[in-house]
Amino acid sequence: MKIIMLGAPGAGKGTQAKMIAEQYKIPHISTGDIFRANIKEGTELGKEAKTYMDKGLLVPDELTVKILLDRVAKEDCKNGYVLDGFPRTIPQAEVLDKALTELGDKIDYAINVDVPDENIINRMSGRRACLSCGATYHIEHIPPKKEGVCDTCGSELVLRDDDKPETVKNRLNVYHEQTQPLIDFYTAKNVLKTVDGTVDMKDVFAAITEILDK
Ligand code: ADP
Ligand code: ADP
Ligand code: ZN
């Protein structure tokens, strides 16, 4: 099963993608996590990506597409995957579509996690991220068991640089301009499913499994 998560920054794509990955035993692939891991390790890719990410801009398609295609070519992806944060532009979607078509394959579901802009600033300012294992929490809605510490791996939780309100506004503009058109792209392919992302994370997940289990 090949799944794409769509939605604004902070809509809960990562939270849901992790649950999907666990339940359906497919890898969770987050381009944002890959970039952050590279920043942490100080690679050339990380250095380049950071200049865009810090401004709330997208990393150029050429760079992002290469990383994603390398990742999905790995052995663990042969039974499917859940993509979180890719594609984010029409050209990215077209490259993925072409690569899959060449393999006689396709995306099965594009799940649009729908959350209005008004809720997003709160989601982002309360988000705390583990840069070691990629887990995310929310100080009010989804708190870790121990404040500031990742439940999964015990690392320190941080407020991401790009989750500060000024950058979030840019990211929302970028989302509306460059990513939202993907809703029409996947509607035209008959794979778009929209779920209400404003409800409790368990209820969002229930709506998603209902779609995937049909
Ligand atoms: P969020 O989950 O909050 O939307 P991500 O972790 O997906 O954030 O992305 C963080 C940043 O990484 C983005 O603002 C962008 O700069 C970069 N990024 C991640 N995925 C992509 C992509 N597919 N194309 C371009 N840039 C990306
Ligand atoms: P995205 O990957 O789309 O950027 P995340 O999954 O990281 O979004 O979620 C953004 C923030 O909102 C995180 O702090 C997360 O813990 C929180 N969150 C996720 N889902 C919900 C939900 N259904 N209700 C309230 N908060 C949520
Ligand atoms: Zn962790």
C-alpha cells in the first residue's frame, strides 16, 4: 500500500503517518525528518536545506526529489510506504508519478488531513519535537510522559526553529501557493480522501483506517 499524507504544516500528518506505519507495517518516510537528520549530522545536504527551512521556504525540487527517489528504491519499501511531507509541489508529484508508472505502480491513497489555518499557529507553537527519533508531541494536546523528554528514546524535546510564529506564517503561505494544488492533482487521479484533522488524534486515525481497510 502506497500512501501520501497531504495537509498544512502542523495538520498532524506526521502523527498519523507514524500510526499508519505501525499498523500496516510499512515505512514512514518524512522528507522533513531526512533533512533534519542531515542538519544534525552537518552534511552538505543539511547545510543547503537549512538555508531554506529556516525561512519557511521549500527546499528546491531537484534536491528533494533525488532524496525521495533514493529512499523509496530501498528494499524495505517494496510492500509500500507512507510519505509524509512529500510531494509538496506539482513538479514533485509529477516526478513521483512518472517513477511509479515506469514500475507499473501507483499511489493508492492521498490522505488530506484538513485543519483550518486558525488552528495551525497553536499546533506549531505547542509542538515539541525529538530530533533523534522523529517523534512529536504537543504541550497541551499530546504531552510526553515526562516534560521535555521523548517517551520513545529518552532524548531532549525541542521547539523547532521553523515552528516560531513568524516562520509558520510563511510556511502557511507556501502551503497555500505550492502544496494545496496537489488536492486537485490527486482528486483527478481518484485517490484523494479528506479527513477532519481537528478532532482527537485517535478519531483522526479511526477515520483513516476506515478508508484504508475498505
Ligand atoms: P511539517 O511537518 O511541519 O510540515 P516538515 O518536517 O514536513 O514540516 O518540513 C519542514 C521543512 O522541510 C519544510 O518547511 C521545507 O523547508 C522542508 N521540506 C520538507 N519536505 C519537503 C519537500 N517535499 N519539498 C521541499 N521542502 C521540503
Ligand atoms: P505535521 O506533520 O502535519 O506538521 P504533526 O503531526 O507534527 O503535524 O502535528 C503538529 C502538532 O500538533 C504536534 O505538536 C502534534 O503533537 C499535534 N497534533 C497532532 N495531531 C493532533 C490532534 N489530532 N489534535 C491536537 N493536536 C495534534
Ligand atoms: Zn525520541
